[in-house]
Amino acid sequence: MSSDSTFLVELGCEELPPKSLPALAESFAASIRESLGGAGLNFGEVHAYATPRRLAVSVERLAARQPDRETERLGPALAAAFKDGEPTKAALGFAASLGIDVAELATIDTDKGPRIGYRQVQPGEATVALLPGIVERAVAQLPVPKNMRWGASRIEFSRPVHWLTMLYGGQLVEGAVLGLASGRTTLGHRVHCPAPIELDHADDYLAKLESPGYVIADPERRREAIRAQVEAEAARIGATAVIDEALLTEVAGLVEWPVALTGSFDSRFLEVPQECLISSMKANQKYFHLLDAEGRLLPSFITIANLESSDPRQVIEGNERVIRPRLSDAAFFYQTDRTKPLDARRPMLESVVFQRRLGSLADKSRRLEALAGAISELIEGDRQAAIRAAQLCKCDLVTEMVLEFPELQGIMGTYYARDAGEPEEVALAIQQQYLPRNAADEIPSTKTGVALALADRLDTLTGIFGIGQRPTGAKDPFALRRAAIGVLNILIKGEFDLDLKALLHLAVEQHVELSDDDRQGLALDVLDYMLERLRAWAQDEGIDTDVYNAVRARPVTRPLDFARRLRAVQAFGDRAESKALAAANKRVANILAKYEEPLPAAVDPGLFESDAERDLAAAVQRLREETAPLLAHGAYQPALDALASLQGPVDAFFEQVMVMAENPRIRGNRLALLASLQALFLEVADISLLPQ
């Protein structure tokens, strides 16, 4: 065996929860990686492997033992340790505490003078002796959602465990974890290879599991194998497979030897909205759905079997039998829901609690009517359409289809609104109220959808903040962070230049169930929280934190305006003049902060004593006139580009002018000039906060 070898550990068990598998695998590998590093062992790449029946970690080039360590123990000062060449009680006691003779002590120079001490080399421990404890700790730290017991054992784990494999190169690592003694055998596929597989070496693991074991242990390779098979099956029948990444990961956690098979269902089910059928196939059966060239759902699906059947047709027919009642349920829910118009479900919302202190969904809908109607007017939309959309937007939550498939909220409302003859703008807004679902998602495409999406989020934000349940670092049960980012994305991406402060005050006014104390300062509290979310938005846009802080320092309450300032200041920061002007503004801010007397209302040119003063005053006046129309139209970048020309006059002023002159009138005049210079930049941001 070489000085470093591959370490392999595999914990075999009953089928693990597929959605938990990635987190379990990563945690197992991360914990072992951390412990090996903490033990001072050198190693190469660490690989996490996982299938439904196993968690495994492979560590390349793991050192055979810890490096030797030199230790040093310091004793008393040399002068106190020896007297007339003979050891004192202090030296004898120190040697005795170490179990050595005084003659073995050495003199060690320290920053406090010479002291007696003892140096020794502590040999590193063999790696195979450390590994069982490292693995045991890693298993104990796994993020298991819920433990269980089995048999008469008191041992607990996510699922019953059956085998433990631990090898260092070709050597068995002896140890026990969860009551299992380690061995050098593993188990392959439950059907294709039920007999144990002996591993001669840790490096044989992946190859032997695959053949003869019929197991692809690498989850990423298994995931991509499923993708390739699904795409090949779809191409075979001239279709396009829709591969949802989350579903792909879940399916990869359900199988060890994936085999893609194509089945079909009765085309009569296509009369049901395709979203219903897709949800049923994905949620219940883990099927991949197929589309034709026009993007329409085909009456076919692809399932992933966990074995190579000698009669694939029988497996396909079994899946077709299972999906039929599922789709029949979806069709039944759809037909049942259509017997009652969406508007007729509004009274049912009275008994559905939105939040105990904030009332029912009917109460929320009434608040949304006022808020969405007002926002619609601000963006020049159809006020009545927004009010109608607000009245209907939560009604699909009490339909049979959405109760069965919550992910269809909004989607089914749109279908049922169309069935009831509601205007298309109203119907579409019911679905678009949930957009964007995440930072990368699209925003509503209609003004009614925009008004409703904004109203829904602002109502939730102000309401939950109002009852004192703002999110913490660990808890955000009402998804307020996502709601805040959704509002910001709609306003910025949609280029709606609305005042967020005014919108929040409007939202607070609708919460009549809150006390006056609850509403006191509520809008400003939520505003501060939401503007802080722009920090993450700025980072995603590649904008520096210093730039965000510079804009945040100004009282900007329009997110679109905030974003424009961010981009302009970021561009300004790339200019050669920016650092000098940032430093000058910092200097000005410090000077003005220390000056306690009131400044003159205006700069008096008659008090200037030097050309540097006159030149700076003239430049400030000229640029004030030049940038005023730019700033009025939010053209911040050209305004800052113009202000960059101030570097020369500003540098000359500070080089040639004594700001704090003895004459109080001259001193005040110079400070007023600096204040006018600062005010020019503060129209955009506090650039004194930029790098200098």
C-alpha cells in the first residue's frame, strides 16, 4: 500500500427519502472533509455518492498517517530553576510533572528571557485508527428529517441500516457505526444483483457497483443519464420532453439503474387544462410530460423504471393503469369546479383564515380592491379591472383542483374566470398576481396584473409587520423577503416609477384591524426593510456595496430611481476622477460636520480672495445649471459625468485656500461654497462613501 490511498466509506440502508438525498450526501462528505482537515491529514478530492440504498464518500490520496508534531512545554525562568548550578524545587517539580529527568530539560529563549522547557516530537497517528471516529461523527451530524427505530435495537436513523463498508486502499478499516461492523462488501441492485460484491480496493467501488452491481452510485452521473434517456425517448416519438430540474433530481433519488420508458394516456383527458394533467403526472407519478412542435401537451409521458425489464411493455402498461385514475380525478375536479362560477365562491373566503389577526381571505380581498384600484390609476391602468381582479383573485383557493394541487393557484383561477366570461385582463391578472415567483422569473405582462401583484405583496408585508412578525435570519414563514424582492423587481424591470413610501402608507391605511399603535411608523419600517433588499439586487447586478451605501444614504424612496442612481454611480466609480472627488467630498463632509454655526444663505463672490475660490464657484454655478435638467429627468450618469470635471477646481481650491480663515465672514463664505459643492453630488448620492 502506498503512503497515501483512497478512503471509501459506504453506509447501506433501506430506501432513503429522495428529496433528502442530496443534502444527506453533501453533509456526509462535508463532515468527513472537515474532520480530516482538523486532524491535520493531507488528502485530495472528496466525492459524495448516493443512491436510494446508500450514502458513500470517497477521499482521494488520503495520507497514511498524521504528520509528526513538535511540542514545546515552558517551565519556570532559568534563574529560578537553578541555583549555584543545582536544580531548585521549581525545576524538579516541572520535570516531575512531565515524567522526565531534569537532565532532559533544555534552555529556551523567550521574549521574557531564558526559561527551562522541554521539546519533543509527537508521532502522528495512523489514519486507519482515526477513520472510524470520523465516520461515526459524520453519521451523527447528518441532517436527518426524522429518525426511526427498527427491530429490538435502540439505534436510530432515517431508515434501517444493513451494511457498512470502510476501506483504506486495499485495507479493511475496522470499526462500527450504528451498530454495524465494517466490512469490504457492498450490495448492488436489489433485483439485478442481490448477492454481495466484494471490494479488493477502495478504487474499485464505482466500477464494481456498475458491473456487475447495476448501480450508478454517482448522483450527478445518474441524473444526466436520466436526462439523456428522456431526451432520446422523446426524440424517438418526435416530441419534446419538458425536464423540470427539481423533478429530475427527485427521480434520480428514486432509482439506482434508470431505464426510461414511454407510456400514453387517453387523449380525451386533453380537454382538461394541461397544467392540471402535468401537475398530476409530476406530483403523483414523477413522470416527464411531452409537448408537440406547437408546444401542446401530448397524451404521452416518460417514466423512469429502476430496472431493465425483460418485458418493458408490461412495465409501461402498469404505469398507464396507474396514471388513468389520477387523470380521471383531475378531470373530475375540473368539471366539478366549473359548475360554480368563480364569483359565487367569494362568500366561501369568509371562512378561510389568512392570518388570525389580519382576518380571512375575504378581508384580504377587500383590502386588495382598494389598493389594486389605486395602484392601477397610478400606472394608468384600468381601475375597474383591477378591482374586479382583486375580488376574484383568491377564489380559486377554495376549488377542488387547487385544494388537491396547491401549485395550480392562480392558474386555475384564470381558467375559471374565462369560463365565467370575465374580461381577459381580469382573468390573466389572477394568474399574474403570483409573478414573479423568484428573482429570475418574469413580471406580470398586464397593468392589471402589475397592480394586483403589487397590492397582494404590499398588503402581506404591511400586515405581517404590523402584527410584529417580521422575518428573522432563520424564519420567514410568510415569505416576506420574496414578497419584497417581487415588488422591487416589478417596479424596476417594469420601469414603474412609483413612490414605495406612498404605496406602503396606502397599504397601511387598509389594515383597519390594526391598532393605531401598530400602525405608528409601520410604513417607514417596511420601507427600510424593502430598501435593504435592494442590496442583494445590486449585488446580483454586479454593483459594489460601496455604491449601494452611497445611494442608500440619500432619502430615495422610488425603487426605479434608486436603481438608476446605482447604475450611474457604479459607472462614475470607474472614472479616474472618482477617487479624488470622493476624497474631497469626504473632506467637505468632515469639515461641515464640525462647524456648528449657521452657514450663509448664499455664497458672496465679493468675499473671495483667490482665483481658486472664484474658479470653483464659477464651476459649481455652471454645473448646477447644466445638471439641473438632467437630474430632473433621472439622467444621473450624464450628470455625474459632467460633475467629474470639478476635480481640477476642487484640487486647486484645497491646495491654495485655507478654508478655516480667521475672518469669520470669509470662513463662513468658504464653507458655504463647499456646501454648495457637496449639494451638487448629493443630488445623486453621497459619493464620500465611495472608495478614496
